[in-house]
Amino acid sequence: MGTELTRRDFVKVAGAGGAWFALFGLAGCESDASVRAAASPARVGQTWAFRSRPDLTPPPVEVTTPARGTAPGYVLAAAKNGVGEDYPAQDGPMILDNEGQPVWLRPVRDENQDAMDFRAQRYRGEPVLTWWEGVHGGFGRGEYVVVDGSYREVARFRAGNGYEGDHHEFLITERDTALIGIYGRAIRDLSSLGGRTDGAVLEGIVQEIDIGTGEVLFQWRSLDHVGFDESLYELSPDDEDAFDYFHINSIDVDGDENLLVSARRTSAVYKINRETGEVIWRLGGERNDFDMGEGAQFAYQHDARSHPDGTITLFDNRGERMDEPSRGIALEVDEDAMTANLQREYTHPTESFAIFQGNVQALQNGNAFVGWGSAPYLSEYSRDGELLFDARFPREVESYRAYRSPWKGLPKDRPAIAAESGSADRVTLYVSWNGATEVASWEALAGPGPDGLESVGSAPRKGFETTIALRTEEPYVAARAKDRSGRVLGTSEAVRPRG
């Protein structure tokens, strides 16, 4: 493909997984030189691979329903291998665009760890990214992480009172405190259930923590308020593990400042007095306090959230023997009449069954974003339940929850670059800037030395890594990131192209 080119112009040739951009009229080459370009795929086998960031190998994300009418913002997920799966891609938080391209990647520091509940929140009036990081196997033992818009860590803390922090919940409140869930081990008489008189039990614990100091401001323990008779799971005499009768998996603040706690193994949502810890009511489960309308019943749920319009959203996992697909639902809850009616329902075209995990995020424009947990899908729906966006991980990969959120990031480090020389004076640049959301274009630079670089043309940003083909005889090259107004955001180091 030959094209007559003039200085500072460019031509774009896009291909699957990546794009090349040809720059021309460059230093060291004639203005009417002909340039040939081709696609440079970033997906290699089971992972993404980037020449400018060879240290990053996340799982690919396939968009199966292109975005239309979606809420503004990026998709936030934390990739991890599914139970029993062995997959070579890195685990960790990911910010994705609507094409499934990475915007920011943060691999976990230890391959034996996972990151979970990755989302955008606000802390001390500023937007932040948060997640839990640690080891999990049914329940977690780890730390809670907060980073700012430059991806600088501004807080990292643990659970208090000698407990290990679990991965199921990390919510920053309007008080700048953190609500977290804990699986606490206790000894109880389980003989009435066919167990030992000194049997081990896992109880659900809620802690509200001052993020800055780590002080525990409030603590609630399920064993003080919820009996074994509410559990839908039976104690197995042969099971040597602790009896996980409650299985706490979400905590939220209701409109009256009390707490909503979801427990998977009782199939119930509990409203808890934030001062006394007393249970105000139960939604669902063996001791349900509400008159449930048609279709409002749920089972083994995750992620119960309260909303200003009186609705409660949750991810209805349902049971393995129920022969019904998992779904996201919104329930209209009337606390005066004590009724709960199905307002909206979100199902996946594949009728997926998510055995565990999952969430429903109510978006400001009325849409809903659903993370399918152990099923590998990420979906957005209109208020009427129409599928507006759908993407999927490889089948071996899952994300505990997933969200869509606006986010603006400007890293403290420099853009990354790799350069390769070809025949004659042809040079290919590979440029990226992990987490930089405002980059609109890349300006290619070339010169005799790192301090003598000049602009040789520009190309629009395309995906996580932009590939730029140019012709120059200069020994050093670099790239400069610019926003939509042309403001320089950062410049890579100057490098010599590798032969």
C-alpha cells in the first residue's frame, strides 16, 4: 500500500488488536517517501503483550455487544483465575475502555494473591481507586488499598481487633470511614446440629474503621444476633473446616444511616442499627419480615445496595438446584407496609449461572452495570433491561465484582517506549502510558541525541499501546503525550532503536 505523504501528515491503518500509524516528511527522509503500514496485534495467545511494557500480560477482554447508550466512564474489574483454573495471564485491577482495551493495569505483587472489589470511590473529597489485596479461599486474609489519580498509594490498612480482613467488602462512607467484612473464627456448641460441643464456627463481622488511624469505630458480630437456625446450610459431621453458617458478602449504608448486610448462607439481607447492632428487619431467608411480591424472592445473593428511591439492588445468584439462571434485580422495598416487589430484572443472553460472586451497580443515568462473578461476563443494561454492552473474559478468568465509573488518571511515571529499526531508515515506535486517561495523541520525536530531539509528526492514540511507523536516520527517538487541547502531558525517555 503506497501513499504520497507530506510533512506532519499521517495515515491510519487499523487492524485487529492494535493499529499502526505512519508518519512522514520526517527528519532524515524525503517528504515524498512511501511508507507501508500493517496491523500490529497486541494479543498474543492467552494474554495481551505489549512491546513498550513487556512486564504487563493481562487477560484479553472480548466485547461481544458493542457499547451504545452506555453511561460515561470506564469498566473497572479485577481479573483473577477461577476456582481450580490455571491461566497464564496476570491477576490484578484493570481499567478497560468500551473496546475492551486496557487503560490501566496493576498486577498483584505476589502470584499467590488476588485483588478483589476494585472500584472508584471518594476519600477526603477526592476520587480514588480502592481494592482488597491478599490471599483468599472462600474467605480472605489481606489488606485494603487506596490510590489517588496519579496511582500513588495514599492508604493501606488492615482489619482491627486482631482479625484478618476479608475480600467481600470495602466501602468508603461519607464519613471517610471504611466498612469492611470479616470472617471470624469462634468456638460454639454445635451438638444440636450434629457437631461437636466445641465446634469451630465462622461468623460474619462488620467493622467500621477510621482509614487514617486504623481505629475500629463500630463492630458487629453475627453470632450475637443471628442464630444457626437461619442458615440454609447443614453442618457436615465429616467436615473438618469451620462451619460457615452466615457468609457475609456485602455491607452498605441505608438512607437512615443504618447498615444493610447481605449473608449468602441465610439467603437474607439484614438491616442493622448502626448504634446498637440490633437487627431491625430481615429481607428474605427463613425469618423474612416482608411480604414478597411475585418474582421478588432471591437466594444465595451478593451485593445488596440501598438507593435513595427506596429500591434495593442485589445479585441473585440462585442455587445450583433451582434450575434458574442468575440475575441482577432491583426490589421496591416499602418499610412501612413491609412489602418487597420486583421492580427490574437483568438477565444474560447466555442464561448464565454464577455459582458465587457478582454485583449490580445502579448508574446515574438509570442504567445498571452487572458483574457476573464466577461467570466471565461484564454487562450494562438500560432501565428497561435492554443489553447495551457486554464483554467477556476468557472462561478461565473471572472478576469478583465489576463497575462502570468515570475516572481521570495521570501517572507520575513517564510514558513507556520501545523502538525497533527496520530496513533502510524505517523505525517503528511502540508507546504507552499505563493509566493516563487524557492522552489524545502521540508526537514522535527524533534527533542526534537525547537533548536534541525535534518533532517529526503526530498520531492519535489507539488502544493501550500505539504503534507508529516512521522513517528517520536520526539515532534517537522518543514520544510525547498530548491531550485534546494539545497540552503536553508527559514525554518518554529517548531511546536508540533496536536492530
